[in-house]
Amino acid sequence: MTQTPGLDDLPRGTTAGGDGSGAVTAGMHVAEPTASIFDSLRAPSGDLIDDCVHCGFCLPTCPTYLLEGNETNSPRGRIYLMKMGSAGEVGMDEEFVGNFDACLGCMACVTACPSGVQYDHLIEAVRPQIERHWERTPADRAFRALVFGLFPYPSRLRPAAFFGTLYQKLGVRRLLAASGLIGRLPARLRAMEALLPQIPLRSVVARQPSFTPAVGTTRHRVGLLSGCVQRVFFGDVNAAATRVLAAEGCDVVAPPRQQCCGALSSHAGRDEEARDRARRLIDVFTEAEVETVVVTVAGCGSSMKEYAELLRDDPAYADRAAAFAAKVRDISELLVQLGPVAVRHPIDATVAYHDACHLRHAQGIVAEPRTALGTIPSMTVVDIPEADICCGSAGIYNLVQPEPAEELGRRKVAHIESTRPDAVATSNAGCLLQIRRYLDAGVPLFHPVELIDASLRGVDPVAAQALARGGPQRL
């Protein structure tokens, strides 16, 4: 673990406050005080900025600081840049923007901070300012247009996934890799190609039923978020979640009109886009008249629980957003809340559980997934070293920042493999894609609800996958 330096241990320089802690601006041009570089629309709060006392407890938890040891690419460094930007003492230039683009938004610093600094609200205030006031390069704009023109739209993503599956099954991927052509692609396109999952065609074309009745006595009526990437690439997770919820006495409603929840847009500073998506999702689930909205993707659940904040200035939706957010639950939360009634069967395996950042840090959900998995007989759940450090997925981070994302992905997988698991479980689609890219192909990955579903059905998916690969694959 990187040793945490105090500000007094860092090189000195001129700062806005004149307190001598200017190492956070080392190498940056410090301008004469002028007007703030932020506009007045939800600018980062000065009060929240001043909550940071620069103690340094955030540093060992920050992925970019661990990789670089660069103070500007740490939470307290970025907060100091916000302060200087608010005072007009730095400009919104390439270096300033780069420091914020480098942030994964994993919120590990929020969990670690003893002073309760709300870095999550601060970074989410800065990113829309950057998107409004910074002119990205044509290549960057084009790539982001590709990402946001494809991934939030299942109707577009499904044909892309279909051709991606053919690309794999017909051997085109192997041919291009052997020829070296893939290695010549730009880093971002290489990352996109490498993250393409191997999915059966049946999963690409499968559709989520709009209503699934409870098995036996109805205990609860839930709405299930189908998601955008989730429903196309991880339709099996949605199917497993539906079966588990029904087996535990839930009527499951999956409104067919639901679209993207806006999480990707919100995390990237595209706030108007995120608000539009939030309003539409609230309307859809309000019509469904459900008691709880269940989410199987950590990043989506995190954003949906923040709808009240996102829509606080919207007189038509502010109260509705607050009521909606109060209904949102990660599936592990609801399963633990309801308590198990359906019979579980043994799965004899050691499973390494990876905490998705937007579950562990943003939502504060740590015990519930482990408790839910703990209901499976004979299965041992083990923790991973550096459990609080991001795997490098972080929404679209592994696409727009592929080099540090790869370092973090390899670092995470090395820690996973140190536990010698039979399988790995994690509660986020992005984490599943990121870890799969670097993990030994013989070790299967699951969403926790897939393991619970298998246990209810009397199936051992770990043993089945090992058998399909020709025998045990324990690391």
C-alpha cells in the first residue's frame, strides 16, 4: 500500500489561500484572481469544498493516486482545484479537465473520509460544468458520441451485440488478433473490442417477461429494472433475478417501456440527458404501481437512489423523484429484508466476492450481498484483498481512460486470484466485463443472484462450467 504523505511532505508552491499547501497545483499555471470558471448552475458548493481539511485519509483509497502518486489526481487535490477554480485562480484548461476526467467516481474516498466530505456531490457538480464549458477534441467528441449513441439504447445495442456474437463465433476475432490488426487500433477501440462479452445468440434475442407471478403466497410486488447494457449482455442475470424474486414470493413487473436509467449520462456530466431519462423511468414505474423497484446493477441503483438530488429543481418531479428514490433497492437488500423462504440446495465452491464501488461506497451496501450468498449451503464466500479499490470499470471509464483502467483491472484480478477461488461473484455489469477481460478463462464469473437462482433450482453452476471445460479449474 502506498504510504500516505501529508501536505507538509509535498513540494511547496503558491496557493489561493496562501497556506503553503500548493503542492496540489504543482506544475499548473496559477492565474491572477478573476471570476469563477464555473457558471451558477449547480456550481460546486463552497461550503462542501471547505469541509475538506486535507488530512490525507482519502489518498490510500484513491485508484488514480495509487497508480500515479500525483497529488492533483487525488480527492483532496481535486477539491483544492475546485476551490481555485471557484476563485478564478486556475483556468478550465486541458490540465484542469484532465485531472477530473481521470477520476473514476468510485467514491471510495467518501467511505474513507473521517470528516464526512461529500466528494460525490462535488465531483458530480464539476463534471457538468466541464461538459458545458470545455471544448473536447474532435476525436474525443466522436468517441463519446458513439458510446452515448449506442449503450443507453437497447434497440441499437441488440443488433450490435448480434453482430459482435457472430464476429466471435465465426472466428473473425481470432483472425484479426493473430494478424495483429487489433493491436493497431486506437487504445479506446481496442478496449471496446476487448470488453465485448461472449454471449449466446439466445441471450441476445431473449425478452424479459413483463409480469411474473409469485410462487405461492404473494409477499411483495416489485418492479425490476431491465437496464440497457444489462438486458442485452446480461439477460441471464435478469432472468435469474425474476426467478429468485418469484420464488421468494414476489410478483415481478418489468415494464416493457422502460429505457436507460441515466446512470451513464449522470456519471459523465451529461446532466440534462440524465434528468430526461430519470423522468421517463419515474413515469414508467409509477404506472406499474409497485412497492419496490429492484436493481441488479450497482451503478444504476446508485444513480436511481439519487434522483431526488438530480431533480431537486424540477417542480413537477422533485417530490415524485424523492418518492421513487425511496423505493429503490439493490436485489441483495430486498432479499435480506424479505428473508429466504424458498429451499436452497448446496453449491460446493469457494466464491470470491468483488464489491462493486457503486454498491459498497456509493450505496453503503457491504453486508447484504454476502448475507444473501451465505444462504447457499456448502458455499464459502471469501473477501478479496484491497476490496475497497475500484477494478477500473467505473461506468465508461475503461473505455475513455483505457490505460489506467487496464492497470486497475490487472491489479484487481491479481488480488482475486490470490484467494484461489472456484468462481467470482460481483453485482455490477461493468465489473463483470472488466474482470472477465483479465481473469483466467477457467474461472467462471456470476452475478450473486445467478448463484442463488442455481441453488434454488438444485444446479451447481460452478461444477457444471468446470466440467464443460474438461475438469476442475481452481486457481
